[in-house]
Amino acid sequence: VSTPAAYGGVDCIATDGATQSQSCSPDECPVDCVGSYGDFGVCSTSCGSGSQTQTFTVTVPSSFGGAPCTAAHGATNSQACSTDECPVDCIGGYGAFDECSTSCGTGSQTQTFTISVVAAFGGVACTAEDGATQSQACSTDECPVDCVGAYGDFGDCSLSCGSGSQTQTFTVTVPASFGGAACIAADGATQSQVCNSQECPVDCVGDYGSFTACSLSCGGGVRTQTFTISTPANFGGAECVDIDGGVQSQLCSPQPCPEDCVGDYGGYGACSVSCGGGSQTRTFTITSPAAFGGQQCIASEGSTESQPCNPAACPVDCVGDYGGFGLCSTSCGGGVQLQTFTVSTPAAYGGVDCIATDGATQSQSCSPDECPVDCVGSYGDFGVCSTSCGSGSQTQTFTVTVPSSFGGAPCTAAHGATNSQACSIDECPVDCIGGYGAFDECSTSCGTGSQTQTFTISVVAAFGGVACTAEDGATQSQACSTDECPVDCVGAYGDFGDCSLSCGSGSQTQTFTVTVPASFGGAACIAADGATQSQVCNSQECPVDCVGDYGSFTACSLSCGGGVRTQTFTISTPANFGGAECVDIDGGVQSQLCSPQPCPEDCVGDYGGYGACSVSCGGGSQTRTFTITSPAAFGGQQCIASEGSTESQPCNPAACPVDCVGDYGGFGLCSTSCGGGVQLQTF
């Protein structure tokens, strides 16, 4: 019984734990096959590796679905044999899983490991012992699960006035499954109610139209604009800032007449360099700047234009240096090595010559040390094998005939050192032993060259042994580098940038950019990367725009019913040098209507009586609704609740009758596996 009857509910058809039975397993019991392998026969050979055979004999054949024998009648099985017994690996495996331990929900079932051939003579053991078991989870039909869910709280109203709606959503926390009872609504289902049904305030909508044309084209005129209301205020909405047809005015066309600019370029200045091509500049001077919108000059005050000068080439001094010393003429016993002078920039246009000609050499002594004497020695022949059959070992001894001196290469082994190898009737493979030596000297004394290393084999592969990764004497090379040659810096100043000011003497800058930096002793550029130099620009006076503003409005002449308030225009900075005039004269006054709203009216409303209870038992709720008879207007006090809003109270708390819920489970295991038994199911 999953839910007992309560509060007068209907009882189940049986008591909790009651059982009923039925017959099962009428089939004949299976008879398992009985049989076995006989003894192994005589080995096919008296020594070394042979084979011997055993035959399987069935004494009782399987019937009624009994287990078959591990082999057919007359089947043979062979094994290797020799003077020494061969290992026999274990043969076995897990059988099928038995029945699940439960008839519903989650249970377990087991399989058993059976060994058919036992490991012997050092053979590989099975992965488990004979009779070992392992289990896995198993499951039949799941039990019914009833749905659990409920409606949440109502959400926000879709409108703050004018009859909106609000919604509550049903959420399923446990869905029904395996035939359980469904919820009263689907997950995500919604239901709605009306809210905020009072009329919405309507704000006044209006605006000033375009200004009329100015009464004068210059010297200060007047233009006006008229206020038009397109939607009057209603239901307590905000009033407009002016009455329908209200007019406001402002000054216009205050500017004086235009004056054209007067100016010209002066003479060219000194050349920037004495040779190699420079430039000379002349500057524009304004004697009378443009004003009040007059024609600007052809150039700004202080702007410049340039022309080339002194194009004759400048003297270029020779640039050169000795490179690094080359390889020594001998590796030991005293030799000579040379260094060569390289001219990177020849002298020109009367510049200073280098200290040596291009390709000139100078030498120095080198390699004064004694020449190395390499060690001479070798291994003797291998001795007699330690065994006349199977696997043995034999040794050879290293003899040094000339020891190394003055840093010469040592022998591959010390005097008297021994080396052993396996031996038998069949020779053992000998793997190759060898490796690359150190890299020799670089092929060049400067720039990028190459150097080589040589592969030397000390033990040659034999009898199928692994070969070395390279042949004896094979070479491989790598790039090598000495000191790099000098590289002169390359760079130049870019164009001047924008002027920092459009008037009133600004500055503009040009930046030096290094495209190739000096390296390895090369000549530096005339300036650092990112270095800047500046010049004056736009030196004419700047226009000064008029600065002014209307002050705060005065207090309204009336607190309600429509009054007037004014604000006064004050100029803090007059216009100058052709700057823009202000929108009104100093001391100009403009006015607007104020306090047009009627007096506030408070809202009148109340809750009605409670409605019927939502359920007849088990605890429900009943609701009452708020009705507004007169809405608030013109800023009056709002009601304590919105039109159509509800409040609830609990009702009918007495528990409802609960019917008993129960059922018989699945039938259990049969009392016998064959020949007729009994199986039970429990309520």
C-alpha cells in the first residue's frame, strides 16, 4: 500500500503485505552434458619442442536445454612438449548474468567466472579465480510517480492604468511518470486577471512653432514663435508650459558688416644647409584680419612656403674596418691567421680616406700549442664461449699500443677493459654503436657560414643487429655566424602635422622616423626615432563668440489657475574679432505661463464582500475585489488599491477524504527452476 485510506476514503482490495501465488516452471529440468579430455599421448619428439594430443569423451550428452560440454565427442586438444615442460596458460571466462534480484525498481544480477584449463608450469594465470563473481545493476519497470506542481504569484500589471492584466504561471517541480497522476495544469500554463482599471492621466501636448523671419537683415531685429496645443491635459495629466496661442520673441541679425583680410608673404630666409640640397622659407603676415564674415587671406598668419637651395653635394668620409681573424693556417705547432679590411662607404666629394684600402690584410701568430697525439689501441679476438650450447658469453680485451698526449683523442676503452657478447650455436645479433662528433670550425670569419660534424661507428652491426642511424663518415651541417658587418641608420623627418590651434598662434610638429636602425658599429641617424621639431602656425587673432544665457525664472505670479513667470538674458562675454553674436540683447526678458493646473481631487473606493471558497475541503481561498467610484485627479491622494485588485483569505480548512492507493507488485522467482513450482506477488 503506497497511500493508506484516510478521512473516510475507500480501502484497497488487499492488506499491505498480502500475497497470492501461481504455478510456474512446468518444463522438464535440463540435463547438463558430462565429458572430459583423456590423458595426453606420447610427445612427438624426445627433445626440443614437440606436441602431444588428448581426446574428449562424452559420457552423458546434454538434453532439455542442459549445458553442452566444453568440447564435442572425439575433439582433440594438443600441447607442446619437450624435455622441459612448456607453460600452460589458464583458459576461462565469465558466464551469462543470472536473473535480476528485484522485480521492479533497480536491482543487481551476477555472472560467475569458470576456468576450463588451469595454468601450469609458469603459464599465464586467468584474470579471475574459478567461481569468482561480478555484478551489474539491473532494472525492470519503474513505479508510478505522481506529478507535483502549483501556480506562482501574479506578476506585475501590464498597465499602470486603463485596465491592464497580470498573469500567474504553473510550474511542475516533479513531472508525472510511469503512469502516475497528471498535474491540474501543464508546466508553463498561465491564467490572468484584470488590474489597474482606473482612467490614465493625459498630459498636455503642445510646442512652439518655427520663428518668423527677422524684422531686419543686420543691426539687430526681432523674430517671434507661437505656442500651439494639440492635446489638452485630462484626468490629472500635466499642463503645457504655455497657453494655446502664447507668443515669445528673441533678437536676430545682430552682426556688423563683413571686412576682408589684408596680408602678404615676406622675403625668403637663409638656406637650411650649406651643401647637399636644403630649403629656405618665407612667412605670411596679416596686416588686417578678416572680420564679421569677410573674405579670408590666401594663407594664415605665420604660415610658410619653401623652395630648394644649395644643391651641391656634401663631402662623404670613407667608412671601413678590419673584420675578424680567419682560421689559423695550422691547428697546432704555430701558424698564421689573417684579417681583411672592408670599405662599406668610399670617400667622395673630397671626404677623408679610410686607414687602409678595400681588401688590405694584416696577420697574427696562432696555434702555438703542441699537436695532439691520438691514442692507438684495439680489442683482441673474443675468447671461448662459456657454454657449448644454448646462450652463453665470450669476452675480448682492449690493448693500448700508443697512449694519447697533448690533448689527443683518447682510445674508445681503457687498457685492459673487457667487452662481452652473447654466444651460442646460433650467433647473436650485434647492434651498431656510433654517433656524431663535435662540429668543426665555421667556414667563414664573418657573416653567415657553415660547420660540419662527422658520424663515427665504433661497433659495426652484425648477425642481424640494429644498424646505426647513419653510415660511418656521414656528415651533417649547421649554419654558423661571426660578427655582423656595420649597418648605417636610415631615417627622415615626416610632414608637419595639423596646427594645435586654428588661430591665436599654435604650433605644428614633424616626427623623425628610423626605417633602418644603425647596428654593428654603423653610423647613427641625425635624430632619434620619434624625435620631434616644431614651428609656429595660425598666429592671427581668434574670433570671440558672445557668451550669455537666460537666468532662472522668477516665482509664478499665482499658485494655481494660470500665472506668469519671467527670465532675463545676461551677456558675460561680448562678441569680438568676428565671433557669433548672442541670441538676445543684454537685459532681454522672456515670459511663460505657470501654475495652470486645477486643485487636487482624492480617489474614492472600497473592497466588496468575499466570494465563494475555491474548494469544499482541504483548505482553499476566497477573494474580494476593490472598486473605485471616483478616481484621483489633479495630483489628489490615490486609493489604497487599484481598480479590480484583489485580496484573499483562507477558507474550508477541514481535511478532504483520501482513497487508499495500492497494487500487487511483479511475481518473484519461482520456487524451483524446473518440474513445477510456485511464485508469489505481494500487495
